[in-house]
Amino acid sequence: MTVRSFLTSLTCGLVLLPAAAMAGGVGDQVLAAKNAGTAFDTVSVFSPATELGAVHSKSRWSNYRKAADVLPEATLISLDAARVAPLFKAAPAGVAFQLPYQDRNLQLDLVDSGLFSDDFAALFDGKPVQLDASVLGLHYRGTVAGEPDSFVAVSIFPDHVMGLINSPALGELVLGPLSDQPTGATDHIVYKASQLAGLSPAECALDDRQGLAQTAKADIDYDAATQPDWMSATALPTKAVPTVNLYYDGDADITADKGSQSAAVTWITGLANQVGALFANDGVPTNVSGVNARTSENWGNRPSRVLDQFSNQVPTFNGDAAMALRLRNFGGIAGSIGGMCGTPTGNISNWYPGDAGQRTHAVSGIFNSYNTVPTYSFTVSIVAHEFGHVLGSPHTHGCFWNGNNTAIDGCAGYTEDHPNTGSCSRPSSPSVGSIMSYCDSNDFNDGFHSQVGSQLRSYLQTQSCLGGGGDPDPQPQDGSCYQRCGQQSGSCWCDSLCTSYGDCCPDKTQYCG
């Protein structure tokens, strides 16, 4: 089966959001699927690797020891590829995925994430290729069974599985194959991301203050007294948030590390599913519209240099925002804040309008493993951060938030001046930060900060090139939250306390956050 026929049948920091908002994200998609009668087929493809004596080769034993030395509390499991093969024939819309972890068996209730756009293209060195569906994988999002405030992203491939499990009870778990395995080995690990927290990437190279220094004061037209509704953290959306198509471009080092361009595309799509789950959980729908795997490039070894070269080499692409992935731990940079449609629109663009030709481009410096242990969460965090800039959000240490142009947190050690109101005092630093922050401690459990999520949704609704900013959608039927935020809609609810009264409407996140 080809990609076309199939499609038709991890910083700069991490993020926090109230539990009520979390329940209105990916959890709502699972609830809606169950209410619609979607079957959740039990999928059990892993077995615990409890008998280390059965590891029959010296190199495989060495891999186990490396993982155990780094993460002594992790769970080692083995994938049974024979159980995976039938999934690609059935491609179930919903699965009850069984995951051994420590002394229990987690059930992950997952639905098809709809990861790819209708015009998705896989590319090798910029040229479209037809790939078998198994290369692109099966991609799911959902929750831990019994934990509606959790969210999960899992990507299944014939010989490995990638995933993030984010649970208020368990913390942030990473699932992935051990690297440098002998031929035929399918050993995986499940561990808490917090145990590798010290390995998080460098800071984001986009400094809002530097961006303002490049912007003439006369070019800034911002009046805090007339702040538009879409910049207010309390503004209620009036129409659905448009879907943003994301394009990923992987460097030659990723291809070399994975062994082939096909394998590089596989790895990038798995990461893209996890990034998309973060945005989806805060009501920002995204698709993957393109993935390019390179065998050569001249991007350089600094974020700003890579941004210059990437935007020059790829001035146009299949998508709304483009990300260069560089297998080098140097942080990242975005070409703008809120430059989604090429030319900055809306007052947020005065924060950092960027340079023409770069406004929809971004760069993430990543690394994919440590002592054989997969480190997806670090890559996901920095990619989400840099895309977050392009999709309309400043840093949380910017003097932009709280309705009075103050900062959300002080994790950066300084604040970034507002283009009109100037500086603000540095607030305290929380123990856990957000995707758009510089906090040292990373935790995906609660997704984006509530104000950041509102900013992203509201900004995107103004962007006409994405389908926003036009006439309101037609009045939907009962069961939709359109123009009913804080109210009842048929037999469901559209307020933040929906779990206290009854089931939330399936589109609550789209319209009410």
C-alpha cells in the first residue's frame, strides 16, 4: 500500500494548564469516539523483559546494562513484531493499547490522530517519493484509561513504537526502542522523563528584546488601551481554530543516524505526532503536510545561521510553517512571533516581526538518545516551543501576560520588554515551567499554560490564510459549543466544570478552550 492510498482509507521548556482545560483536549476526542460507538480493539504487542538471562548476546546484554545504569527505575520491554503486522491491515480507528510498566499493565485508550494533511508529501532531498504505509506508521492520541486529565501520543511502526504518556498520577513517561541494538532485537524502554531532566537542550536563541532592537519605534503601533479581543487571555473564540499544516525538514545527520532516508522520515513522523498531541490538547489543531529527509545540506552549526540557510534554501514549502531539525544540541530559533501568513498581522507581530522570508520558518537543535535511551521528550519540547513562536506566542518571561503586561514566570532570570509599555518586574520561578518558558524542570503533564493556549487559539483565528478571520461558521446544531461557551448545548456542557455536570461537547476545546 502506498502513502497516498493509505492516507485516503522533544529545551526551551515545557507547559502547564489547568486540569479542566486538559479534559477538554485529547480526552474529549476519546470521549467523542466512545460516544459515537467506535470500537477500541485491545492491542498487546509488548512483553516484559524480566528474564535478563534470556538475553543471548554480549552486545544486547551491554545495551540492557547501559539503560539500567542511566535509569534504574525504568521498565524494559520487548516488542513482538508478529503482533504488530495485523494492525497495518486493520488500521483500527480506536485501540486499547496495553503497556507493561513497573508492576502494572497500563491501558492507553487511543484514537487515530489524523496526523497527515490531505496533500501530505514525503520527500527525499526535496523530491517527492511514494512510501509504503508502514514507513509512515499508525499514529494515535488519547488518554490513560481512568485518567481523563492525562494525554498520550503513540506511533506504531513494524519494528518499533514511539510514545509519550503524560499522567498526573505517573508523571511524564517516554516509550521507545533502545538504540544501537543488534540486528533483529526489538527491546524498548519506558521511563520517567524527569530522570533525564539535566539533559534538556539549550535556550531558545530568539530573544524578544533583540527582535525589538531591530524594529524602529515608529513601526510599532500598539495601544494597550485598545488591545484587541483576540489578544485577551479571557476572550472567547467565536469560530473554530483553523488547522495549521506543519512541514518538517530533517538534516543529513538524522538520515545518517537512522541509516536511511526512509527511516529518518519514520522517526520524524513519530516526533510530529507527539508535537501535534501537545497542540491538540490545547485546542490548536495541526496536521503534518510534509517531511523531508536529507543526505546533504549546508545549514551551519548555530541556530541563527541555520535559520538563514534554511529559509534561503526552502523559501516555499508544502505547509503553513516549516521546521528545520538539526541533530545538534544548540537550542532553537523562530523566524517571527505571529508571522503565520508571511506578512505579520495583528499587534502581536510588533513583538518580534522577524525578517521577510523567514517569518514562517523555525529551527530546532535536537538529540535523539543518551546511552542507548531514547530522548523524544526533549526534542518534542523544543520543536513545540519554536513552532509556538511562529503560531503567535511570546516567551512566558515577556511583559505581555496577565492582562496587565507582566510576565508569567521569571525562569529566564530576566524579563523581555513590551514594545509599548516597556519593562516589568521579574516574577518568581515555578518549580515546573511551560513550553514557552525557560524553566529548568520540564513536565508535559498539563500541556500549554492556559494564557499561552488562549493566545495561540485567538491569534490563529485572525489569520485569513489559514481560514481564520472570515465570517462566522453557520450556527451548528445542539451538541456544539459554538456561541454557547459557559452554557448547556443539548445534553452536554461548554464550561470548564463540565465534568461536574455532565459530558463536554466534542468541540468544546475548539470554541471554548
